[in-house]
Amino acid sequence: MIEIEHLLYKVKKVIDKASIEKEARRKRGELFNIFDVLGVSSSEVRTHTAFLAELLNPNGSHGLGSFPLKTFVSIINSSSLFEFDSESAKINREKFIGIIDENYDNGGQIDILIESGRNAIIIENKIYAGDQQKQLLRYHRYAKNRYYNFVLFYLTLDGHSPSSFSVEDDNECLKDGNNYFKISYGVHIIQLLDACIRESYDKPLIRETLVQYKNLIQELSHNDMDNKSKEDLLKVMFEHVDSVTEIINYREEYLTKAITDYFIPQLKRLAEKYHLEMGPVDDFLTRKIYVGIDFFNPQWKNLRIRLQCDSSNWRETFVGVVWKDGNRTGKENPFSCMENANPLWIGGWKYLNPRFIDYSVVPTILAGDEGGGYYEQIDNLFKLIIQESMLHDM
């Protein structure tokens, strides 16, 4: 235990030093980011899909020609999966491939489709959005019937796997490393951006835009520590390998304890604050898909507030207003604070930021009502829902 305490002390010194350096960078204006300023930092369609599609376009306004696409193909094609002519490639963004049929077997909208003759690269882009039913399976079927050679990529911040309901049905199951491949912003897109930044040495406007986008990706993927601090931190970790390993072995218990001992009690306090009853939490703690916690006023006859995760391991987390009877549907009547609605989630729902609960959000969970984060977001949504409840048939 003394060894671990010594490790944590040294790690804290490195992190404190990195924080000082980050503040110095802020004062020098190096942390200014137009994507953050405009509030579009996590928008998959308007920001990330649009930016990547334009960057990979050989005829794009960046003036780099086919260099970005050639570089991207080189990065993702390390095992010589396919041959691809970047010079003649055509980029399709948000490619509509048909209305999704009743059984979710066909149709949808491909985020980025890159075609060159009868060869294609398909990119399903995920920042915080959840997987759709049979989504990758549908795109794979579309490509299999259309192209001679194609590769399907699942792009996320950290390279995690797609949900099982995206890649399989009763008759077919796509295999990672065979039918689709996982790539990440934190590794593959950063490599692409670094190469493009070097290539655009004589294009200051393009270079600065790429630098700001890279900074955004590093922030979203929790990889924004400066290189010197990162090296110092790694040095400390390798000086205490046994202690680091022991800490890593307890990472799941660490996250679970943050949820059970801090987050759940915070939710109970919020329920009391707004005179709501809080449903069971056992289901939520399983980390399975579609788990959630209900909040309701006994006087509400029709609707309830629900905190729910649409993917396993507490991903795609949102607050919404849903029918009390989970099988009931009706005409959408969304609350003004919500972003989406459907006949089941009649009052709408809004994703939390970030949309997942993992180790990176533990500090904001521990801060509770003093540090913003999840507590503040849920508190604000509860308040707005309660204020508007008289206008809805709750």
C-alpha cells in the first residue's frame, strides 16, 4: 500500500504540473477552438462526418489533393486488405441507401461512402450516438451486392466494438477483423491529421484548422495532455509497474463504486428535491443494454421520467419522458428541453454529455452538485420537465 501511495503522489505531481502548463497555454490563446466556441464539438453529422468527408475528398477545398485520402488508406490498410485508387475516388456523405424496411434488413444512411470504380470504403462514424438495429449488417449487405471489393470501418473515439444488435440477426453475424474493422479517432484519425498538418506547411489557414480539429479530437478522446507531461507520467508508471498493474486490476470496481456510492445517492437527492419517487436501481447496475432508472410523481397517471442507457456498459445515456406503460405509444408531444421524440418516448429525450459513464467522468460524478457534470445536467433537465409538466398530460 505504501508503494501505491508513493506512486499516486508522484502521479499527482505530474498532473498538477500538466494543469499549470495547460493554463499557460490557455492564456497564450493556444486552447482557442472554433468548434467549441460554436458548440458543435460533438455533432457527428454537422462536424465530424462533414469534416472528415471534406478532408478525404481529393477535390476538396483544402487544396491537398488526394494526399489525405492516400494517407488514410495507408493508415487503415496496414495489412493490405484491399487496393484502392485514391485519385479517382468519389466521396459520398450521408449516402441514402433506401428506406429501412420493417425487419431492419435493408436500408439506411451511410455516414461516409468512398467509391473508386467497383471498390468502396464505408465508414460508420460514431462519436456519442448509439448503434441502430442491424446497422452494420445492413451496410455490409448493401456493399456486398454492389461492389467487387469493399471494406467496412466502424469509427469511434476509442476504438470500441459495435453492439451485437448492430452486427447480427438470427441468420448472420459479422466478424470483427473479417467483415468489418474497428478504427478510432484517438489513433487513426490523429495519425491522419498529423500527416496533413505536416503536408499543409505552406497553407496556413488549412494548417491552423487541422490543428484546431486535432486539439478537439484529443480533448474528446481524453488525450489532451502535452507530450512532456505524458512522457513524465509514463516514466513514473514504468517505475512502479506492479502498483500500476494492481490499480488497473481494480478499474471496474472503481467505476462501479463511483456509481453505487456517489451517483445513485445523487440521483436520490435529486428525486427528493423535486418530490419524485425513484424506481429500483438493480437493473441499471447490470450495465446491460436499455437499463435505466425511473422517476415519477404518484399524481402522474400517464408519463414518467427515465434515465436510460441505450447501449451496454452505461453508454448512450440520456434523460427522457416516456409512457408509464412501456408498451403504449401516442402522438409525440416533446418537452422544450428535449432534442428527440418518438411515439414511445412521447415527451422526448436528451443525451447527456458525454453520452457514456466511464472512468473519465468519475471526477465530475464525485464533484456532485459542486462540479457540474452529470449532476448539473440531470438537475437542469428535471427542473425544466417539472416546470413544463402542467402543460403536458403527465
